[in-house]
Amino acid sequence: MRPILYLFIFLLGTLSFAQGNKAFEQANTLYNEGNYTEALNRYTSILEEGEHSAELYYNIANAHYKLNHIAPSIYYYEKALLLKPNDKDILNNIAFAKNMTIDDIEVVPEVGFSRLIKKATNIMVFDKWAKVSVVLVILFVLLFLVYYFSQSTSKKRFTFITSLSFLILALIALSFAFNSYGLEKKNQPAIVFAQESQIKSEPNLRSTEAFKLHEGTKVQVVDTVSNWKKIKLADGKMGWILNDDIKLLKDF
């Protein structure tokens, strides 16, 4: 009975995949014909069915861009970048989309030792650093066993130094893994969707206005209080924005 059930599930999954591909192709055809509104509706329906891919987000962003929807186009380009960070087509198109935004925010570059640590940490993602640390620990254990049971003085010296080196590298990789995890957890990007949003100095409507932001601007969410989110800009400015004025990029 179980093999029949597995076969049924497999066939159902294959059918759903085929239907999804057909819908995606139909949406692409509409887009190529210049029917951007209908293409967007088709892409969105695929998304609502639970399909998520860089290609789908990229095409949704393209349709929004053609319709001059500033915030949604940047939002979906950014979501595509989360799945394909170095894709040249996405990077090229998002640059065009960002030219439509009003806010001109100067990026303050990181300097010093913290910049070097962050750059080194970002060489790999958290899980890869964790795997590297596990491999290095295994190598340390194996070499230490060779050192322990070896009778040769020269071999003992070599395996001891090498195993100690692997242990140090394992600890470094582990620290990078934890640092990468921390950076990823803190990284909560969002896009402003309100045409114009008043950024407050405190999380309430009675507080003074710190500055204004407009649709399409990318921010970092650093805190949440009730229906307010504390945001940080690339230039270091901080303030409070209403939840409804932004959309988090990591909501899949």
C-alpha cells in the first residue's frame, strides 16, 4: 500500500511542478507581449500558491518596474538578491529601479578592524563555517591520535604541531560561524512602501519628526515596539516608522 501512496504523491508533485512551469511560461509570454499588468497577475498567482524562486521574484520585479511601481519593484529585486546575491541581471536592474527613488542616502563605509572581521566572516555563510569547523576538529582528533600512538620523535613533533594548527583553525572557523549567525540574525532589511513616511524620534504619533522617507528606500529594522519599528539608514540615521509603512524582505 505504501509504494502506491508514494507513487501518488510523486505524480501529484510532478503534476503541480508542470502546472507551475506552464503558468510561469504563460506569464513570461504576456510580459514579452507588453501586457505587464496581466503578466504581474499571473506571476503573483504563482507566488500565492507557495512557489518561491529568484527567477519568479526577478520577473515580478521587472513587471512592477515596467508599471512604474517603485517600492514593489525594488522590494522583489531585493528578494531575488537574497536567493542569488551575485546575479548580474538582478544587480543591473535594481540599479535602474533605485534611480526612481527620491531619498539620496549616503552609505557610510565601515572602517578598521570590525570591517576586516565582517569581510572575513562574509566569505561563507553560517552553516558552511560550521561544517568547516567540524572537519577541522575531525582532522585535529585524527592527527592527535597519530601523535599519541607514534613512536617516532620527528613524527610526533610534526603531528603535534599540525594537529594544534587544525585545532586553532577550528576555533577560528567556529568563531566566524557564530559571528555569521549573529550578523544574519541582526540583518533585518525592509523597503519603505508608503509614498511618504514621517520618521518619528519616539514610537508614538505625538513625538517629533526626525526626518521623512519615501517609497523604495531600503532600511534596517533594529527594534519593534507595538506597531512601530525602529529603523537605521545606511548613513547611520535612526528613527521610528509605522509597521504598515514598510515591508520586511525576509518574509517569504
